[in-house]
Amino acid sequence: MFSTITFVSPNLCFLQSPPPPFLVDIHLSTSLNHSHEPLKKPRNICSSTHEDQRFQCSSAKRNEYQTHSDDKLPSCSDNSGESYVVNGKTLGNLLHFSGSIKEVKRLHGVVSKCRGDSRMFLDNNLISGYLRMGCLSDARKVFDEMPERTVVSWTAMLGGYLKYGFEDEAMRLFMDFVKSGIRANPKTFVCLLNLCSRRLDFELGKQLHACVFKGRFGNLIVDSSLVYFYAQCSHLEEAFRVFNNMQGRDVVSWTTIITACSQHGQTKEAFTLFSQMLNDGFAPNEFTVCSVLKACGEEQAIKFGKQLHATIVKKLFKNDVFLETSLVDMYAKCGEIEDSRIVFDRMRRRNMVTWTSIIAGYARNGHGEESINLFRIMKRRKIYVNKLTMVSLIRACGIIKALQIGKELHAQILKNHIEDNIYIASTLVWLYCKCQDYPSANNVLQRMKFRDVVSWTAMISGCTKLGHEHEALEFLKEMVGEGVTPNPFTFSSVLKACAKMEDIWHGKVIHSSISKSPSFDNVFVGSALINMYSKCGYVEDAIEVFDNMPEKNLVSWKAMIVGYAKNGMCREAMKLMYRMEAEGIEVDDYILATVLTACGDFEWNEDEYPSKYCLKKES
């Protein structure tokens, strides 16, 4: 079934008549398969009392209103029954620029007495005025009482619902909008694409994109909204396709695609796009810089981050709390915690995100005590603590193994009813495992209503470190039974458990599962397999894994060399040490000490091996 819809911009300015509409079709069955429900009346966000809605109009004012002969003047009547005329454009201007709910309600009293062709225009501006004040219910009442609505009326309400976070109500209104058959202009797509972005409604968004293409509605604002929509739905390739096909770009479209890359881990691409943006002559705004700073932190590109910092200080933005918070986070992620603290201390204004960034930065860099101290200061200043702050604090407690403080935080979490948050619960599991409190970790895991791969991996890794290897295997079995797919960290942890128990049977079963998963080529999983096979005495299998690894790191080389040495294959261990050095990887003291200790009775042939290892052995 097909219904006809049309759209208008969420920029609720009604002082100009809309451009000619264009008729488009959209198929709703794929994303709007639920039955239509009556629209819910939203609460008023504003708080106000009913004001005196009487409006005095003198003859002098009447003459002033009549000076614009081109306007169709609505007819009004006062309490005495005398009729007079009001300039609709002037009244619309008053509504558009009203600065308080009191003014809007007074003007509402005038509009309610008006008749004529301008009444719809005035009602639209009245809706806009109420929405600007946050009075959704009042705006909706005006909308419901309108005898006739234009696309501006519908879009005003859609934009209002979105502005204040009522996505479900916006979707219900959209369904009524579709049924109304009202035609719209292309700007409405921005409003509806933002709705799809918030709801992550990919199917409906694709249909809207098809309408944009079919009706040739593409422009800077619509195309930027499409890029944002696809990025929010994790379809970065589609976002790039739209971006690359844009006929023109501005700083908003560039910032949208750069932010998308930064948020999805495509940090190098974000840097490349930022350079292209500068080369094309566009000056970045504060949102662009924040996104690039985020990419610097993720990539640990401290040099580029410092250059951006210098630019910010010199000419771009001063005392911007969001930019300075991004700097705090960037320095902390790059390991420059002292620079992060300098930026933090110099800030004139700080918000909750700023405090959370510095607390998380100290925790990430191993300074758990300082994180907890900052949290105490934050609490004394009565700054709101969010869930991310709690996660950072729990991590800080785990780093310094402050079990008692961690339990106090856990008590606050229970008191505030946020224990169901998956990130908080997973970090609590990690904390208790770190502090060797296995019963508490297991208790938190069992009470979780929803468990993802992070929470399961935290428990499996903790069991392996605490010597509960059998429990680690049982948790893996339970995890897979719940339909959760293990990630490389899960496989690495459970393979360590198999290595500790020298359980080759379970190790091979897990290896078989890994070969069918994306984790097969992961360097850490490969290293764990080498270690497991070596510990179990299956050196040939370890060699096969080592030789087939697409990339190797220090851990991989170390696992294979130590595996050779501990299985009495000293000659092979020495050969691999030389091969390791030939490929430009330094042999560290641990590898050398392990090989020399395990191969103490090995007869060294100085013709076969250079004397440097033999000399180290003699020393």
C-alpha cells in the first residue's frame, strides 16, 4: 500500500510563504507495521499561569495596521462587540519574536478572535511561539483546533516533538501526516531524517532517501541530514556515497562526515577529510575541531592534537567548554595526563562531561587515587554524576584494588537504581575479579538482566586470572548458549585457561570455533593459540598457527620461542630468535632469560650461533 506524503523544514519561520510543493510517494509497510494509535497529549515543558488574554486596540493602532494594503487583514472583535481589523503580518511578527509565554498567551487571545484568510498563517505562528517556549500541550491544542492545516502546521508540530525528545509522538503524528495527503516541500525531509536518525529506523530512512532522489529535493541541508542519518545507523559507506555525490558542500556537511568517521573509528579518514576541508577553503567550527580532537585521542596523534590546541588558543575559540573538554580528553587518551590537568585547571567553566573526562583520564593512565580524589571534589561542588562517571570511578577502584570504596560505589548504584546499566554492571564484574572477590563478581553477573560480550568476557578473564579455569569454560558455554558471540578477547582469555589446565581437548574445540569466526586472523588470538599448544606439548600445532598468522607482534614471537625452549627444542628456539632480530624486532630480556634458563644443558655451537647469546649465557 502506498500513501502520499510531503515535507517541510524544522526551521519554524512562517514569515514567508512556502515554495511550490512536490508530490512524492512512500511505502510505509516496512517500518510502520504497527496499528495506528491515538496521539498522546504531551506534557507542557514550560511552567506558567494563565495570563489576562484581553487585548486593547485603539483607532490609532487600527490606522497603523491598515497601512499595508497588500495584506489580507483578519477581522477581530473585542468584548464590546465592535469589529476592527488587524494586520496579519504584524501580528505574525509579534508572535515570531515574542520573548515570554505571557506575550504568546496574550497574542493567542487576539488570534482566537480573528477571522479571514490570515487565520491559518497566525495559527502556525502561534504553534511556533508555544513550541519556542516549550509548551507542547498548548501548541498541540492550537494544532488540533485548526479547521484547516498546511504543511507548515504539521512540520511545526513534528519539529516541536523532536526538539523536546518525543520521538514516539513525532512518529504517530507523521503517520497522520501521511494519511492527510498534504503536499510538502523538500525541507521537511530534514525533520523526518532526523527522526529516523534518532530512532535508528534504517528502512524508513532509505525510503525517504528514495523520495529525495526521485523528487530532486537534494540540497546542502537535506544531503547533510542524509549523511548524518546513514552515519547514525552505522552505514558509513552509504554516508560517503551521499557526501561524494553532493554538488556543493559547506562547513556543516564537512563536519558531519568528519564526525561520522571519528565516531566509527575511522580516525585516519577523519584526518584526511579535515585536510581536504582546509584545502577547499572552509574554516572549521567548534564541532569540527571537537571531532578531530576525538580522532587525535583515539589515534594517539599527540603532535597533531597539540597543533590544533595551538590554533584554538591563537584565533579560533576561547573559553568554549566543549572544546576545552575535548582537549582534556584528547591529552588523557594520548597518555599526557599532566597536560590534560593543565587544561582542566585553566578552564573558567566546567560541566559534568569535563569532570568525567579528567576522572576517566586519570583512571585510564593508572592514577586511581587521583580519580577518586577528583570525584570527592566533584561531589562537594554538587556536580551531577552520570553513568560514565561511575564507570570511570569503578575502574579507578579496580586499578588501585580499593575493594571497600568499590563496594560503596556499588551501594550507591543500587540506591539510584542504575545497576541494570550494562556498562556499569560489566565494570563491576571486572572490579570484583580484579580485587579477587569471585563470589561478588559472579553475583553481579547473575543478576544482570542483559549480558553482552563485554560482561561475559570480564567474567571469563577474571576466572582465568583467579585460577577458576573450569568456571571460565563453563561461562563460555553459557555465553554461547545465550546467543552471544565471543570476541577476540573472550577467545584469548579462555585459551589461557586451557593452557593453565593443559586441556588440549577443549583447546582444539575452541580452535575449531575460532577458525569459523572473524577472530581467526586476530594477532592476540593467534598468540594465545600458540601458547596453549606449546603448554600442552603440541609444538607442531603451535608452529602451524605461527606460520599461518597474517601478522605477528612481540607476543607472538615470544610465545613461539618460549614454547620451543620449554619443550626442549633449543636449536629451534635459537633460530627463531635470530629470525626475529632479522625482521627488526628486538629480543627482550624475558625471552633471552627464558631460553637460556630452559636450555642450560644445550651444547652451543659458536659457528652456528654468533657469540652474543653465548656470552650472555656465560655471564
